[in-house]
Amino acid sequence: MERITYRLIRVENEENQDLDACKLLGAPVLAKGLLEALHLKDTEYFIAQINCAQVKNPPFPEKGWLHFFLDVESLKPRVVYTEKDPAEVIDDINEPFDADAYGDPTCLKMEFPGEKGSFLFGENDPDIGLEGSTSTAGKLTLLQIDALALPQGKQKPLRFGDFGFGDGHWVFLIKEKDLKKRDFRHVEFVEVES
């Protein structure tokens, strides 16, 4: 299965009308009622949203949306999949952190294709030390973010108070059988330092 590489473009003054965007940070666009159903904790932050229709690579979903959240205290991820159309811009989830000089949350839009270090869906990356790891056996990479590919703006992106992105990779892993069933409850998060 071929990896879907992406590059990131820093967006200043994010346009919330762009409901179809694949992005890191910024304001997630959720299906109506989804935010209330999630019961997010104060330590869970929005990391990414993927419009699956822009990603053509079975068994990755061909339609719907994936939303990635991360609890920055426990490093426990939460990935939510829905086929419902986005309806609500939630502009206050990441409000306490990562604002630029204008007070706008950092938003990094994904463009396909892009750099080799950041990708959606594929075999684990042997170049960062995940290949053959017992913690990754039988799992695929659902999302990999390469810190060195992040565009630097007025401040480094992906800062959550004292917790932030170093110079390594953030990787969200899933078992192939769970992916085929569209069961994202057991996604795992691994931070790999370079």
C-alpha cells in the first residue's frame, strides 16, 4: 500500500468557511452534535482532521472524516470517524495555546503530495525506528507528523503549554483489522525522538 505524503502550509487568519480542509491544528469542523457526544477533557486537544474523500488508498476510508485528538497529560489519543457532513466550526478547543502574534490559533493545511517524512496511512517508517518494534507489530501508521517538516512561523507549532513537539515524529498507529472495520477506538500514539 502506497503512503499518502503531504506537506503543510501555515495559514494565518484561518478561514473557517473551508469545511473540506485536511489540516493540523486550527479549528476543527465537526458534524452537528459530535462535540457534545465526545465529552472532551480539558487536556484533550485537537491535532488533525482528514477529509477521507481526498485520500484514495483502500482500506483507508473512502468517505467521511477522521478527527484526531490527544490528551497531553496521558498521551492517549482519541480518533473519531464519522460519515456525517461537517456542520459546526469549533474555534475554542485549542484556544489556550499556540496563538500567533495576532491571537489566531496556528493552522497548518495539508496539501497532497508532499514531503516524505509526513504521511497518512501506510507501513511503519523504518527510518524513524518503528520497523520491527514490538509495540508496532501488526499495526499500520494512520498518521505520521514529521516535526522537521512543520513550517515555522512566529512561534513553533504544536505547543501545548509546556508540552510540545521536539524534533522527532508523532505517529498514530492502528491494527489493519480495526481499520477495515472502521473501529478507531484502539488507535495508539507514539512519540519518536530523532
